[in-house]
Amino acid sequence: MDALNHLNAEEKAKGVKPENYKIQPVNEEIINPKAINLDELFGAMDDQNPPQWQDGILSNVLKKMCQDKVDG
């Protein structure tokens, strides 16, 4: 992660436009899976009728990371 972020910073310093980066920055998200149960981590169906899906922490983090834009 540090190596990729360093290479990305070098591209920024050279004036490369964000859409032309060869190396994308890496984001880190720390999650302690022992602190929560599996339904809270991954998500689960609830008891409503009809059942509704409740996202877990991991799926919310992954959705956020997929939506993040490359900063310039």
C-alpha cells in the first residue's frame, strides 16, 4: 500500500492528470471482525415480511470504496 501510494504521489508531483495515472492510490479501512457478529459484518436478511436485506459493515465499506473518485 505504501509503495503504491508513493508511486502515485510521484505521478502527482510530475503533473500527471488524475485521469492518466498509471498507479491509483490505495485506501485503507481497518475493521476488527472479532468485535461484531457475522450479520453485522457481512449483512443479513431481517425478520420483516417481505424480508429486507440489511447491509453489513463490510459491504458498506466496499460500496464506499467503489464510489470514491481519484483525487487530483
